[in-house]
Amino acid sequence: MNKVKIFDKEISYIKNEKYQTDARYLIDGLPDYFFEVPASSTGKYHPKYAEGDGGLVRHTKAAVKMAYELLNDPAIGDKYTSREKDLMIIAILVHDGLKHGKEKEKYVRFDHPLLAASYVEENNKNLNMNDDDVKLVSDCIKTHMGPWTTDYFGNEVLEKPKSKYQNFVHMCDYLASRKFINVNFDDDNNVLD
């Protein structure tokens, strides 16, 4: 499986070539299960298009497409630099990359945002991003769950978004998980325009 090719279109939304290279590197290092599992173990929290084989990939592609469209609207996009836009797209591309853990576990890991953020941080030496870039990406991934910060036992595990970058990434993930928003895909799981 060519993991990177699956996200060619989404990577093309990143303007800076060095960030495109980083996105490719991070995607290529994701566990194989990421490309096979549904977005939700139960189907309770995501729309139909995110169910079944490849559902997590479709959810990720939908979230990236929403980010791309929103960032191309001057009323929204003009609030961010080109660098910030690129880094937020990278964050969305890998936000659920370790959703079932580093090795595939049966159920979704509630702390998967922390695992994915650590994955980016641990690969810092292999990326073109500087420390500030890595921190922005990592911070956006850590808080992508928005207000849902407590685990199944009521323990506060995750941080809430604080910055405009964190809020934007959460918003795109949130929109891509709404059952009333239908996103159409072609046979290769690419979002139809």
C-alpha cells in the first residue's frame, strides 16, 4: 500500500514544499490499520461515509477538505498566514493517526490526540519543520477533541483548545464528524468537488 499516494490531493493543499515533504513523511509512518479502520469503533460518533473499511481515511479527507475550503474563504483564511494554514492542514492529516494506539488495539484510545501529538514531536529530527512549527502542529493535534476532555471514567485527560489554530483544527474535525453533513467520495476515496 502506498500510504502517501492515498493523500496526494490533500497534501497538494499545502503550499510550502518542505511542509509537503513533512506531511508525506508523517503519513508514511502511520500504522497500517489507520488506512483500514472505520472512524468510530461503534459508528455512534461519525456519519455513514466514515463507517466501514477506510472510514478513518475518509473522515480525515473530509476534515482536510473542510479546512481547505474554509481557509480559501477570505473572511476566514485571511486571519492566518500561509505557514499557519499549511501547519494546520498537517495537524488535521495526522490528528487521528494513532486512534487505536501505536499498535492496533480493539477500541479507540481516548488519549489518541496525545499519542498523535507525541508522534509528531518524536519525529522532529526527521522533519523540515522548526521547533515552533512542530509545537503548533502538536498543540493542534492535542486539542482536536475540543470540549471532550474526560475519559470514560471521568478523568480529565485532554486539554481544551485555546488558540485560534487549535479551535480551527477542532472545528474541522467536529464538522467532519457531524452525521447531517454528507460528503461524497469517488471509488478511490477522494472527496468529490
